[in-house]
Amino acid sequence: MAVYTEVDDDALESFLSEYDLGPPTSCKGIAEGVENSNYLLQTERGNFILTLYEKRVKREDLPFFLGLMEHLSAAGLRCPLPIRGRDGNVIRELCGRPAAIISFLQGLSTKRVLPDHCRQVGDALARLHLAGASFKLTRKNALSLEGWRPLFTATRDRADEVRAGLAESIERDLADITARWPADLPRGVIHADLFPDNVLFVADQLSGMIDFYFACNDFYAYDLAICLNAWCFERDLSFNATKAKQLVGAYSRVRPLSEREIAMLPLLARGSALRFLLTRLYDWLNQPAGALVRPHDPLEYEAKLRFHGSVRSATAYGL
């Protein structure tokens, strides 16, 4: 989350007049993440999140994102619920941007990931996959295999500004992963961005999953591989197999993995690391003027990419 578009008092009051939430009492920008402009909105009816969707989020994708949150919430998952206006719509305009209000979930993201956090995340991710199977809308993953080459093309000429030889290294990994990427794994709705800052806890118990704006249809095991990268590395970028065992074990107790999915997990983890290396590299080299947050370091994901490239079987992940 971040703030790129400022909202003045008059615009906010006009926007809220379309809802039954009462007048605003506070609206503060949330300076985290890199995608949309987000505010913690307080009204007479409680706390909410106001989101203005910036350029990377396409207007035509919003019915998928917001509809998915409604679907998952109705299925009992702990996720935000979009708030409908008096006319029944959840998507409106604010300061020249598509905008929506969603419910506020109690909890904080953990700053110190423990194995039990990973267990709970694995369980929740599997339940998300099962609940999402009945969601009728679909969305292609624009940041999977077909999206990696254009991202690399957009960053190749400046990649070595971040680290000498980075462009050549990415080129090799991209070619190898692309050539070996599977086409036959179980697939459906995935979160695609379930990082620690998108999972909330109260007293170390998972209280919610947020930020569904990368959700799409892709391999379930790819979503699990994203979580391996996001949750199972220490701050020194060493891999914690105990955390991975808790994550994958809890996931597979709810949605058992096939032998093929397990066999492909190292390659999927490499692909996940490459995806976040490329998007972080692009954001690092193209930071919007006036943003209140600095993009994430892309080299973190280069280190993870190197680790997964050394893995020969999923036993390295504690399986």
C-alpha cells in the first residue's frame, strides 16, 4: 500500500455522500507497499480502507478483484469485504481514479515470522484455493510466464545499474525457466501476493488476508511457491526448511498436493523468484515522482532465485 494521489476534504465528502457510512472523522494515508493509494478512513460507522486504483491496476479487472473478496468472505474466509454504495455499486470515481471502500480487518502483519505463522498461512492459502474454485469470473495472470519477457525487455538496458552482470544472469534464468515451465498442473484462483504484509494476526492467530489486487487464475502450486519465497527465508536470506515444512504441510493437509506438483515445486519457486525480481527491478528503476515509499530491493529476489536454482528436489523444502 502507498499514497500517490492526494484526496482533499471536499472530494472525500462528496464521495462518501454516495454511501450510508456517515461523514468522515479521519482519513490518513497508509505509506506501505507500491501499488495503489490507500487511506485508513474513519467515519461515524467505523473504520474502513479507501483505495484509489493507480495505473498498474486496470479498471476492467476491478470486478474480478472486488467480486472475489465478496465471494471468499461469503465462504467464511477472513478477507476484506467491499462496501456497496446506496446504488449497489462498489466501484466509483475519486480524484480521477477508480476507487472503492472495503471493510477494515483487525490485526497487524508480523515483523518476525515464526514456523506457526507459516503453518497458519499454508492452511489459509489452501482454503482460499478451495473456496475460489466456485468463483465464476476469471483473470489471466499477466505476471506469469508470458509477462516475464516484456518486463525484462523494459529493464535489461539498466539492470546492471543495480548490480554488474544482472542482465546477463536474468537472461539465462529466464530462458531456462521458460523452457521447462509446466502446462499441466491443477489451477484456479490464486492470491499471487500473499506476503507477510498482506496477512494480519491478532495475538499470533491469523485474523485476515488482504490486498487481492494481483489475484488471478494460475497453478495452485505456483501460489504456494510464492509463499515459500515470501515466508521461509530469514533476514540474512538463508532458507528455513522448518518454516517451509510447516507451510507446505499445513497446505497439503487441506488440499493434498499431487506428485507432479511436488516435483515441480523447485521450478515454480524459481519462477516465483524471477517474477518478483523482475517487478521489483522495474519499480526500482521507475519509481514514481512523489511516492511516499521506496520500492523493495530487487536483489533480495536474485538471492532467492540462486537458492532455488541449487535445489534438486522438494525435499529441500522439508517435504
